[in-house]
Amino acid sequence: MTDRLIDTDAVAQPAQGSSEQMFAALQVPAFRRLWLAGLVVFFAVASQAIARGWLARELTGTNAGLGGVLLAFGVAMLLATPVGGVLADRLPKRLVLVIAQLLLAASALWVGLAITFNVVAYWMLMGASAVQAVAFALFGPARMAYTTDIVGSERLSNAIVLSQMGAEGMRVIGPTVAGIIIGATALGLEITFIACGVLTLIGTALTMTLPPAKPTKLDQMTSPLSQLRDGIAYVRNRPDLRMLVACSLTVIMIGYPYMAFLPTVADGMFDRGSAGYGILSATSAGGAVIAGLAVARFSSRHDPWKSVTLSGFAFGICLILIGVSPSFFLVAIVISITGATSLMFQTTCNSMLLNLSAFEYHGRIQSIVMLGFSGFGIAALPLGALADRIGLRTTLVMIGAIVLAVMTTFMFRRRAYVEVELTRGLG
């Protein structure tokens, strides 16, 4: 197993439920730097996301056009994610992070320069989305595995929540700033894309100050293909991991495409333009940040299996409510709750998967979970075409109903698994 980068036992453990526990992982110096670098990168990515969504709508004027950008993202991530998980377990994690961030910077600068020289085309937007997907396929597993390496098991759940909360916080600030810039000046789109590329390069420079985090001896001795097969077999042979992975993959793939349709919710359903899109993105992320603070402080007091179930059900209900909300004010409130429940679901699933699994599988398990994001990218195109045909409201209600069905199945399978384990224990 990889040697720890710090002595986590040397840092005093904060009391449960205290404000110190809320930010316990930030007491580790290396994690602070990783977290700050992530804030810069997530700000750039979140700001770029609103610009990309608005540009896709300008270039195509359809929901299918928005879905096409995510389709390119999903297909590229589907192909690259298994490789990213293996590389996260085999190579120095700092190297993988730096490569990923350079790709993110290139994807932003490419589109920004194309707009500046008036040569931008829809295929360029799809290409940039695919490059960004490859970057995330490397970035996600490496960052999560590196977090484990830095903070140790005692602070792992807190570190995951803080990482996700930081990302969601940048989803508040990034879209708001980008929305203002895009709405305030004719050069808003190119300014946003180019600034995002520069900021990502700054985050890359900060990442390079981190220790490299050497891979395990076991990883160096086995082939990448064997390692990939081993990771899949490990999850398949563990019923608890298998249930969590299946639930996470399905909910993310089916439910998360709602984010691709926020431009249409803002402009098509309520005629609020890019500023309205920025408001909806910000309220979603604002709800996630509030939920993240609560999870970071009180997660140790709650049953994580119950938290996954309740947050998944709440997420599905919120998607239905978005589809039937009659006013922009009401839909903004519902979307803030949607952001909160989706963060609780995602962070709880991630922390459980990492805490229940062996350290040497963390990169590959995270890559399996990230396949759900490639799935939601792929699903966004047919769902966008369906929304163009039957209406976005009806489509959102249908998506929410499917999420509720998935969570109902998960709940009953979890109960059956517990009964089997209790029977074995009594035997």
C-alpha cells in the first residue's frame, strides 16, 4: 500500500459535531493546497459551463443542441474514464492532475480564441467538451485517490464533503460572475472562455507544489488491463459496493441531465435569458453548499445508508417539482433543494464506497462511479430530443419518476441484503 504523505495521527482529532470537525481535513497542509487548487479549477470550469451552455443555445437554438454537447462529453468520458482510474492507481497522482488541468485549460482557450477570431462553430464546442471529458476522466479518480493518500481514513469523509462543497461553492460564484460578464458586454463569451483557461493554468501551478504521491508497489507490478479487470471484479464480488455503484450510476445517468436543460428552463420556460440561467445555476449550487456544511458537521451522527436513500428520493421528487413549477421564483427554490439533495446523495455514496473498499482500489472505484457522468452526457441528447418533442416539463417529470423507481429498488435490495447478513451472523 502507498506510504502516507503525512502523519495524520499527529493532528488532534476534533470533537464530533464541532466547528473544528466541519473543517477537520483542512488541518492537513497538503490537503489545504489540493483544496485551494481545486477551488481555482472548479471556478474556471463552472464559469465555462454557463458560457458553453449559452453558446450552444446561440449556435443551435434547440434542446438537442445542448444535449449534443453533453453527448460528446459523455462518449469521451465513457472511453477515457476506465483509463483514468487505472492511471490514478499506477502513476504519481500529481502528474495525472497536472495533465488533466492542462487539458482543461486548452479546452477553454480553444473556444475563446475561436470566438475572438469569429471562426467558432458547433463542432468546436463539441470537441472542447470531449477534451474536457478526457480531462475529468483523469482528474476525478486521481484527485479522490490523492485525497485518501493525504488525509487518511479518519478524515476521508470530511475531505470528500469539503472537496465537493468547494466545487459547489464555485458553482455559485462562477455562473454568477460569468452570467454578469456575458450579459454586460458583447465580448462576454470570449472573455469568459479565455479567463477560464488562464485561471486553470494558475490552479495547475499550485498543484505542482504538491508532493507527487508515489503509486503502490502492487500497481507497478501488474499490467493496466489486469488492473482494470481486477477493479471491476472487486466491485462485482462485493454486494454492498455493487448496490452502491449501481444506484449511483443509474441516478446520475438518468437524473443529472436536468442540469443541461437549465438554459431552457430559464429562457424557454420563463424568458429570463442568460441572467436567469446564472440565477438557477447559482441557487442550485447555493443549496448544495448549505447541504455540504450540514453533512460536514453532522454526517458522523447519521446512518449513511439511510442518507443515500432519503437524499435519492428527495432528488427524484425535486425533479418532478421542477417540471410542474408555475413560476421562476418557485422553480429557483426547488432547484436549490435539488442541488442540496444531489450533493448529499453524491458525497455520501462516494465516501461510503471509499470507506468500504481497500485503498489500492480507490482510483478504479472512483472511475467506475464517474461512468455515471459519461452516461448522463450520453443520455442528455435523446432526453433533449424527447423534450423538443413532448415538452421539457413532461420530460423532467418522467426523469424524476424514473429516479424514484431506482431508489425504491435500491431500498428493497438493501433491506434484503441486511436480512441475509443478519441471518449469516446468527448462524
